[in-house]
Amino acid sequence: MSLFDLSGKSAIITGSSRGIGKAIAIAMAEQGARVVISSRKPEPCEETAHEINERFGVGTAIAVPANISSKEELQNLVDETNAAFGKIDIVVCNAASNPFYGSLGDINDDQFEKILSNNIISNNWLIQMCAPQMRERKDGAVVIISSIGGLKGSPVIGAYNISKAADFQLARNLCVELGKDNIRVNCIAPGLIRTDFARALWENPETLKRSLAYTPMQRIGEPEEIAGAAVFLASKAGSYMNGQMMVIDGGQTIT
């Protein structure tokens, strides 16, 4: 059996109707997992679930829309997953918000609070909803999609970067709390990836130029290049990795 095999596992992946989340859902389904496609809008969720079921077999994926800012909708996501698949083995906290592009001096309170709530508090909500059953089984994997932004400052996405730095500490702290029950909590910190979420960065020629100037590989990443790391962290291959942050950025942060 492959170290990366996920047969018999079920995974919730937030923000998985497109981009990095969708790539992770496809990669996990390819390794045998049953996956829950979740984002705010029902139609894209249904489309992605249908695409995965067409490719890997009916019943591989279900769609459960949820707004991560709503605790009630996240609880429904957990309840629907348990009803469909009987358990939750893997949680991937991928959905995030960044409603502001500019300096911390100009951000308003509502924008700042939304970023912190959606990118940190909502992750903790979902993890805590799934942790009890993982504790009972003495097995579980949580993957938080953070960002290399959490490792540095920025004149335009500072609040977002603050939230992503907090995700690193969320993983470390949950590792300490849940590790004794064989629950692994880790972060992936992507660099600039070609997603709709990051479109404002990679479609701007000046921003792209600045980013590539410090990227040894001289290109931005693709969503599929993050998915393999999520499979690693969720599978037997990553069974002794806990509380860590994995950077996948083409080398940008080393230059």
C-alpha cells in the first residue's frame, strides 16, 4: 500500500470549488478519499463534486455549501459530512478572506475584523467541531492553508499576513493540545499561486515583477503544486509531522 493512500478516509475541504482547495480535493480523491466540496455558493460546489464523481466514481464527492463566517453553517457542514460518510478523518482549512488591499493605516475595523475572524477564528471553530471524533479514534489530520505572507510584512496585504502568521501559531498550539490523541495539525504556506483569490497580485504586472524578482524558479505556482503537500500531511507519509509549517514558494523566501 502506498504511503500516500487515503482509501477509507473522508475529508472536509473548505473553499474547494476552485483554486487550491479544488486541487486538494481532486488529489485526495485520486488517493482514494471521499471528499466534501464546500464554499459559499452552491452551484460551483455542485459542479466540482460532479466533476470529481465523474472522474473517480459516484459517491466520491458531495457538495455542502457553507460560509466560514457562520458557526451554524460550519456545524451543518460537519453534520452533513458525518451523515454522508460516517466520519471525518481529514480537515483542510483552505477558505480565507482578504477584503482589503492597502496599508494598515487605511483599513477599517470591519475589514480587519473580517480578515481575522474568517482566517483564524473560523479555522478553530471547524477544527474543534471535528476534534472530538478524531480523539475518540486516536487518529486525524488537519491541514491549514496559510501563506508565506505570514513570514513577512507587506504594504498592501498586511492584515491578511497577520492572520496567516496567526495560523502558524494555531497549528502549533493545536499540535500541543491534540498530539497525544494522534491528531496532526500542520500548515502549508504557499507563495504566489495562480488562483482567482490571488488574481490581484499576479495580474498586476508590477506586483508580479517584484514577486518573480525574488523567486529562483522565475514563475508563480499552480494549485496542483500545493495539493501534493496536503496529501502528504493527511496520509501515512506525514504521520509524524505535527505543528509544522511547510513553505512551497519556488524558493522566494530564501532570497
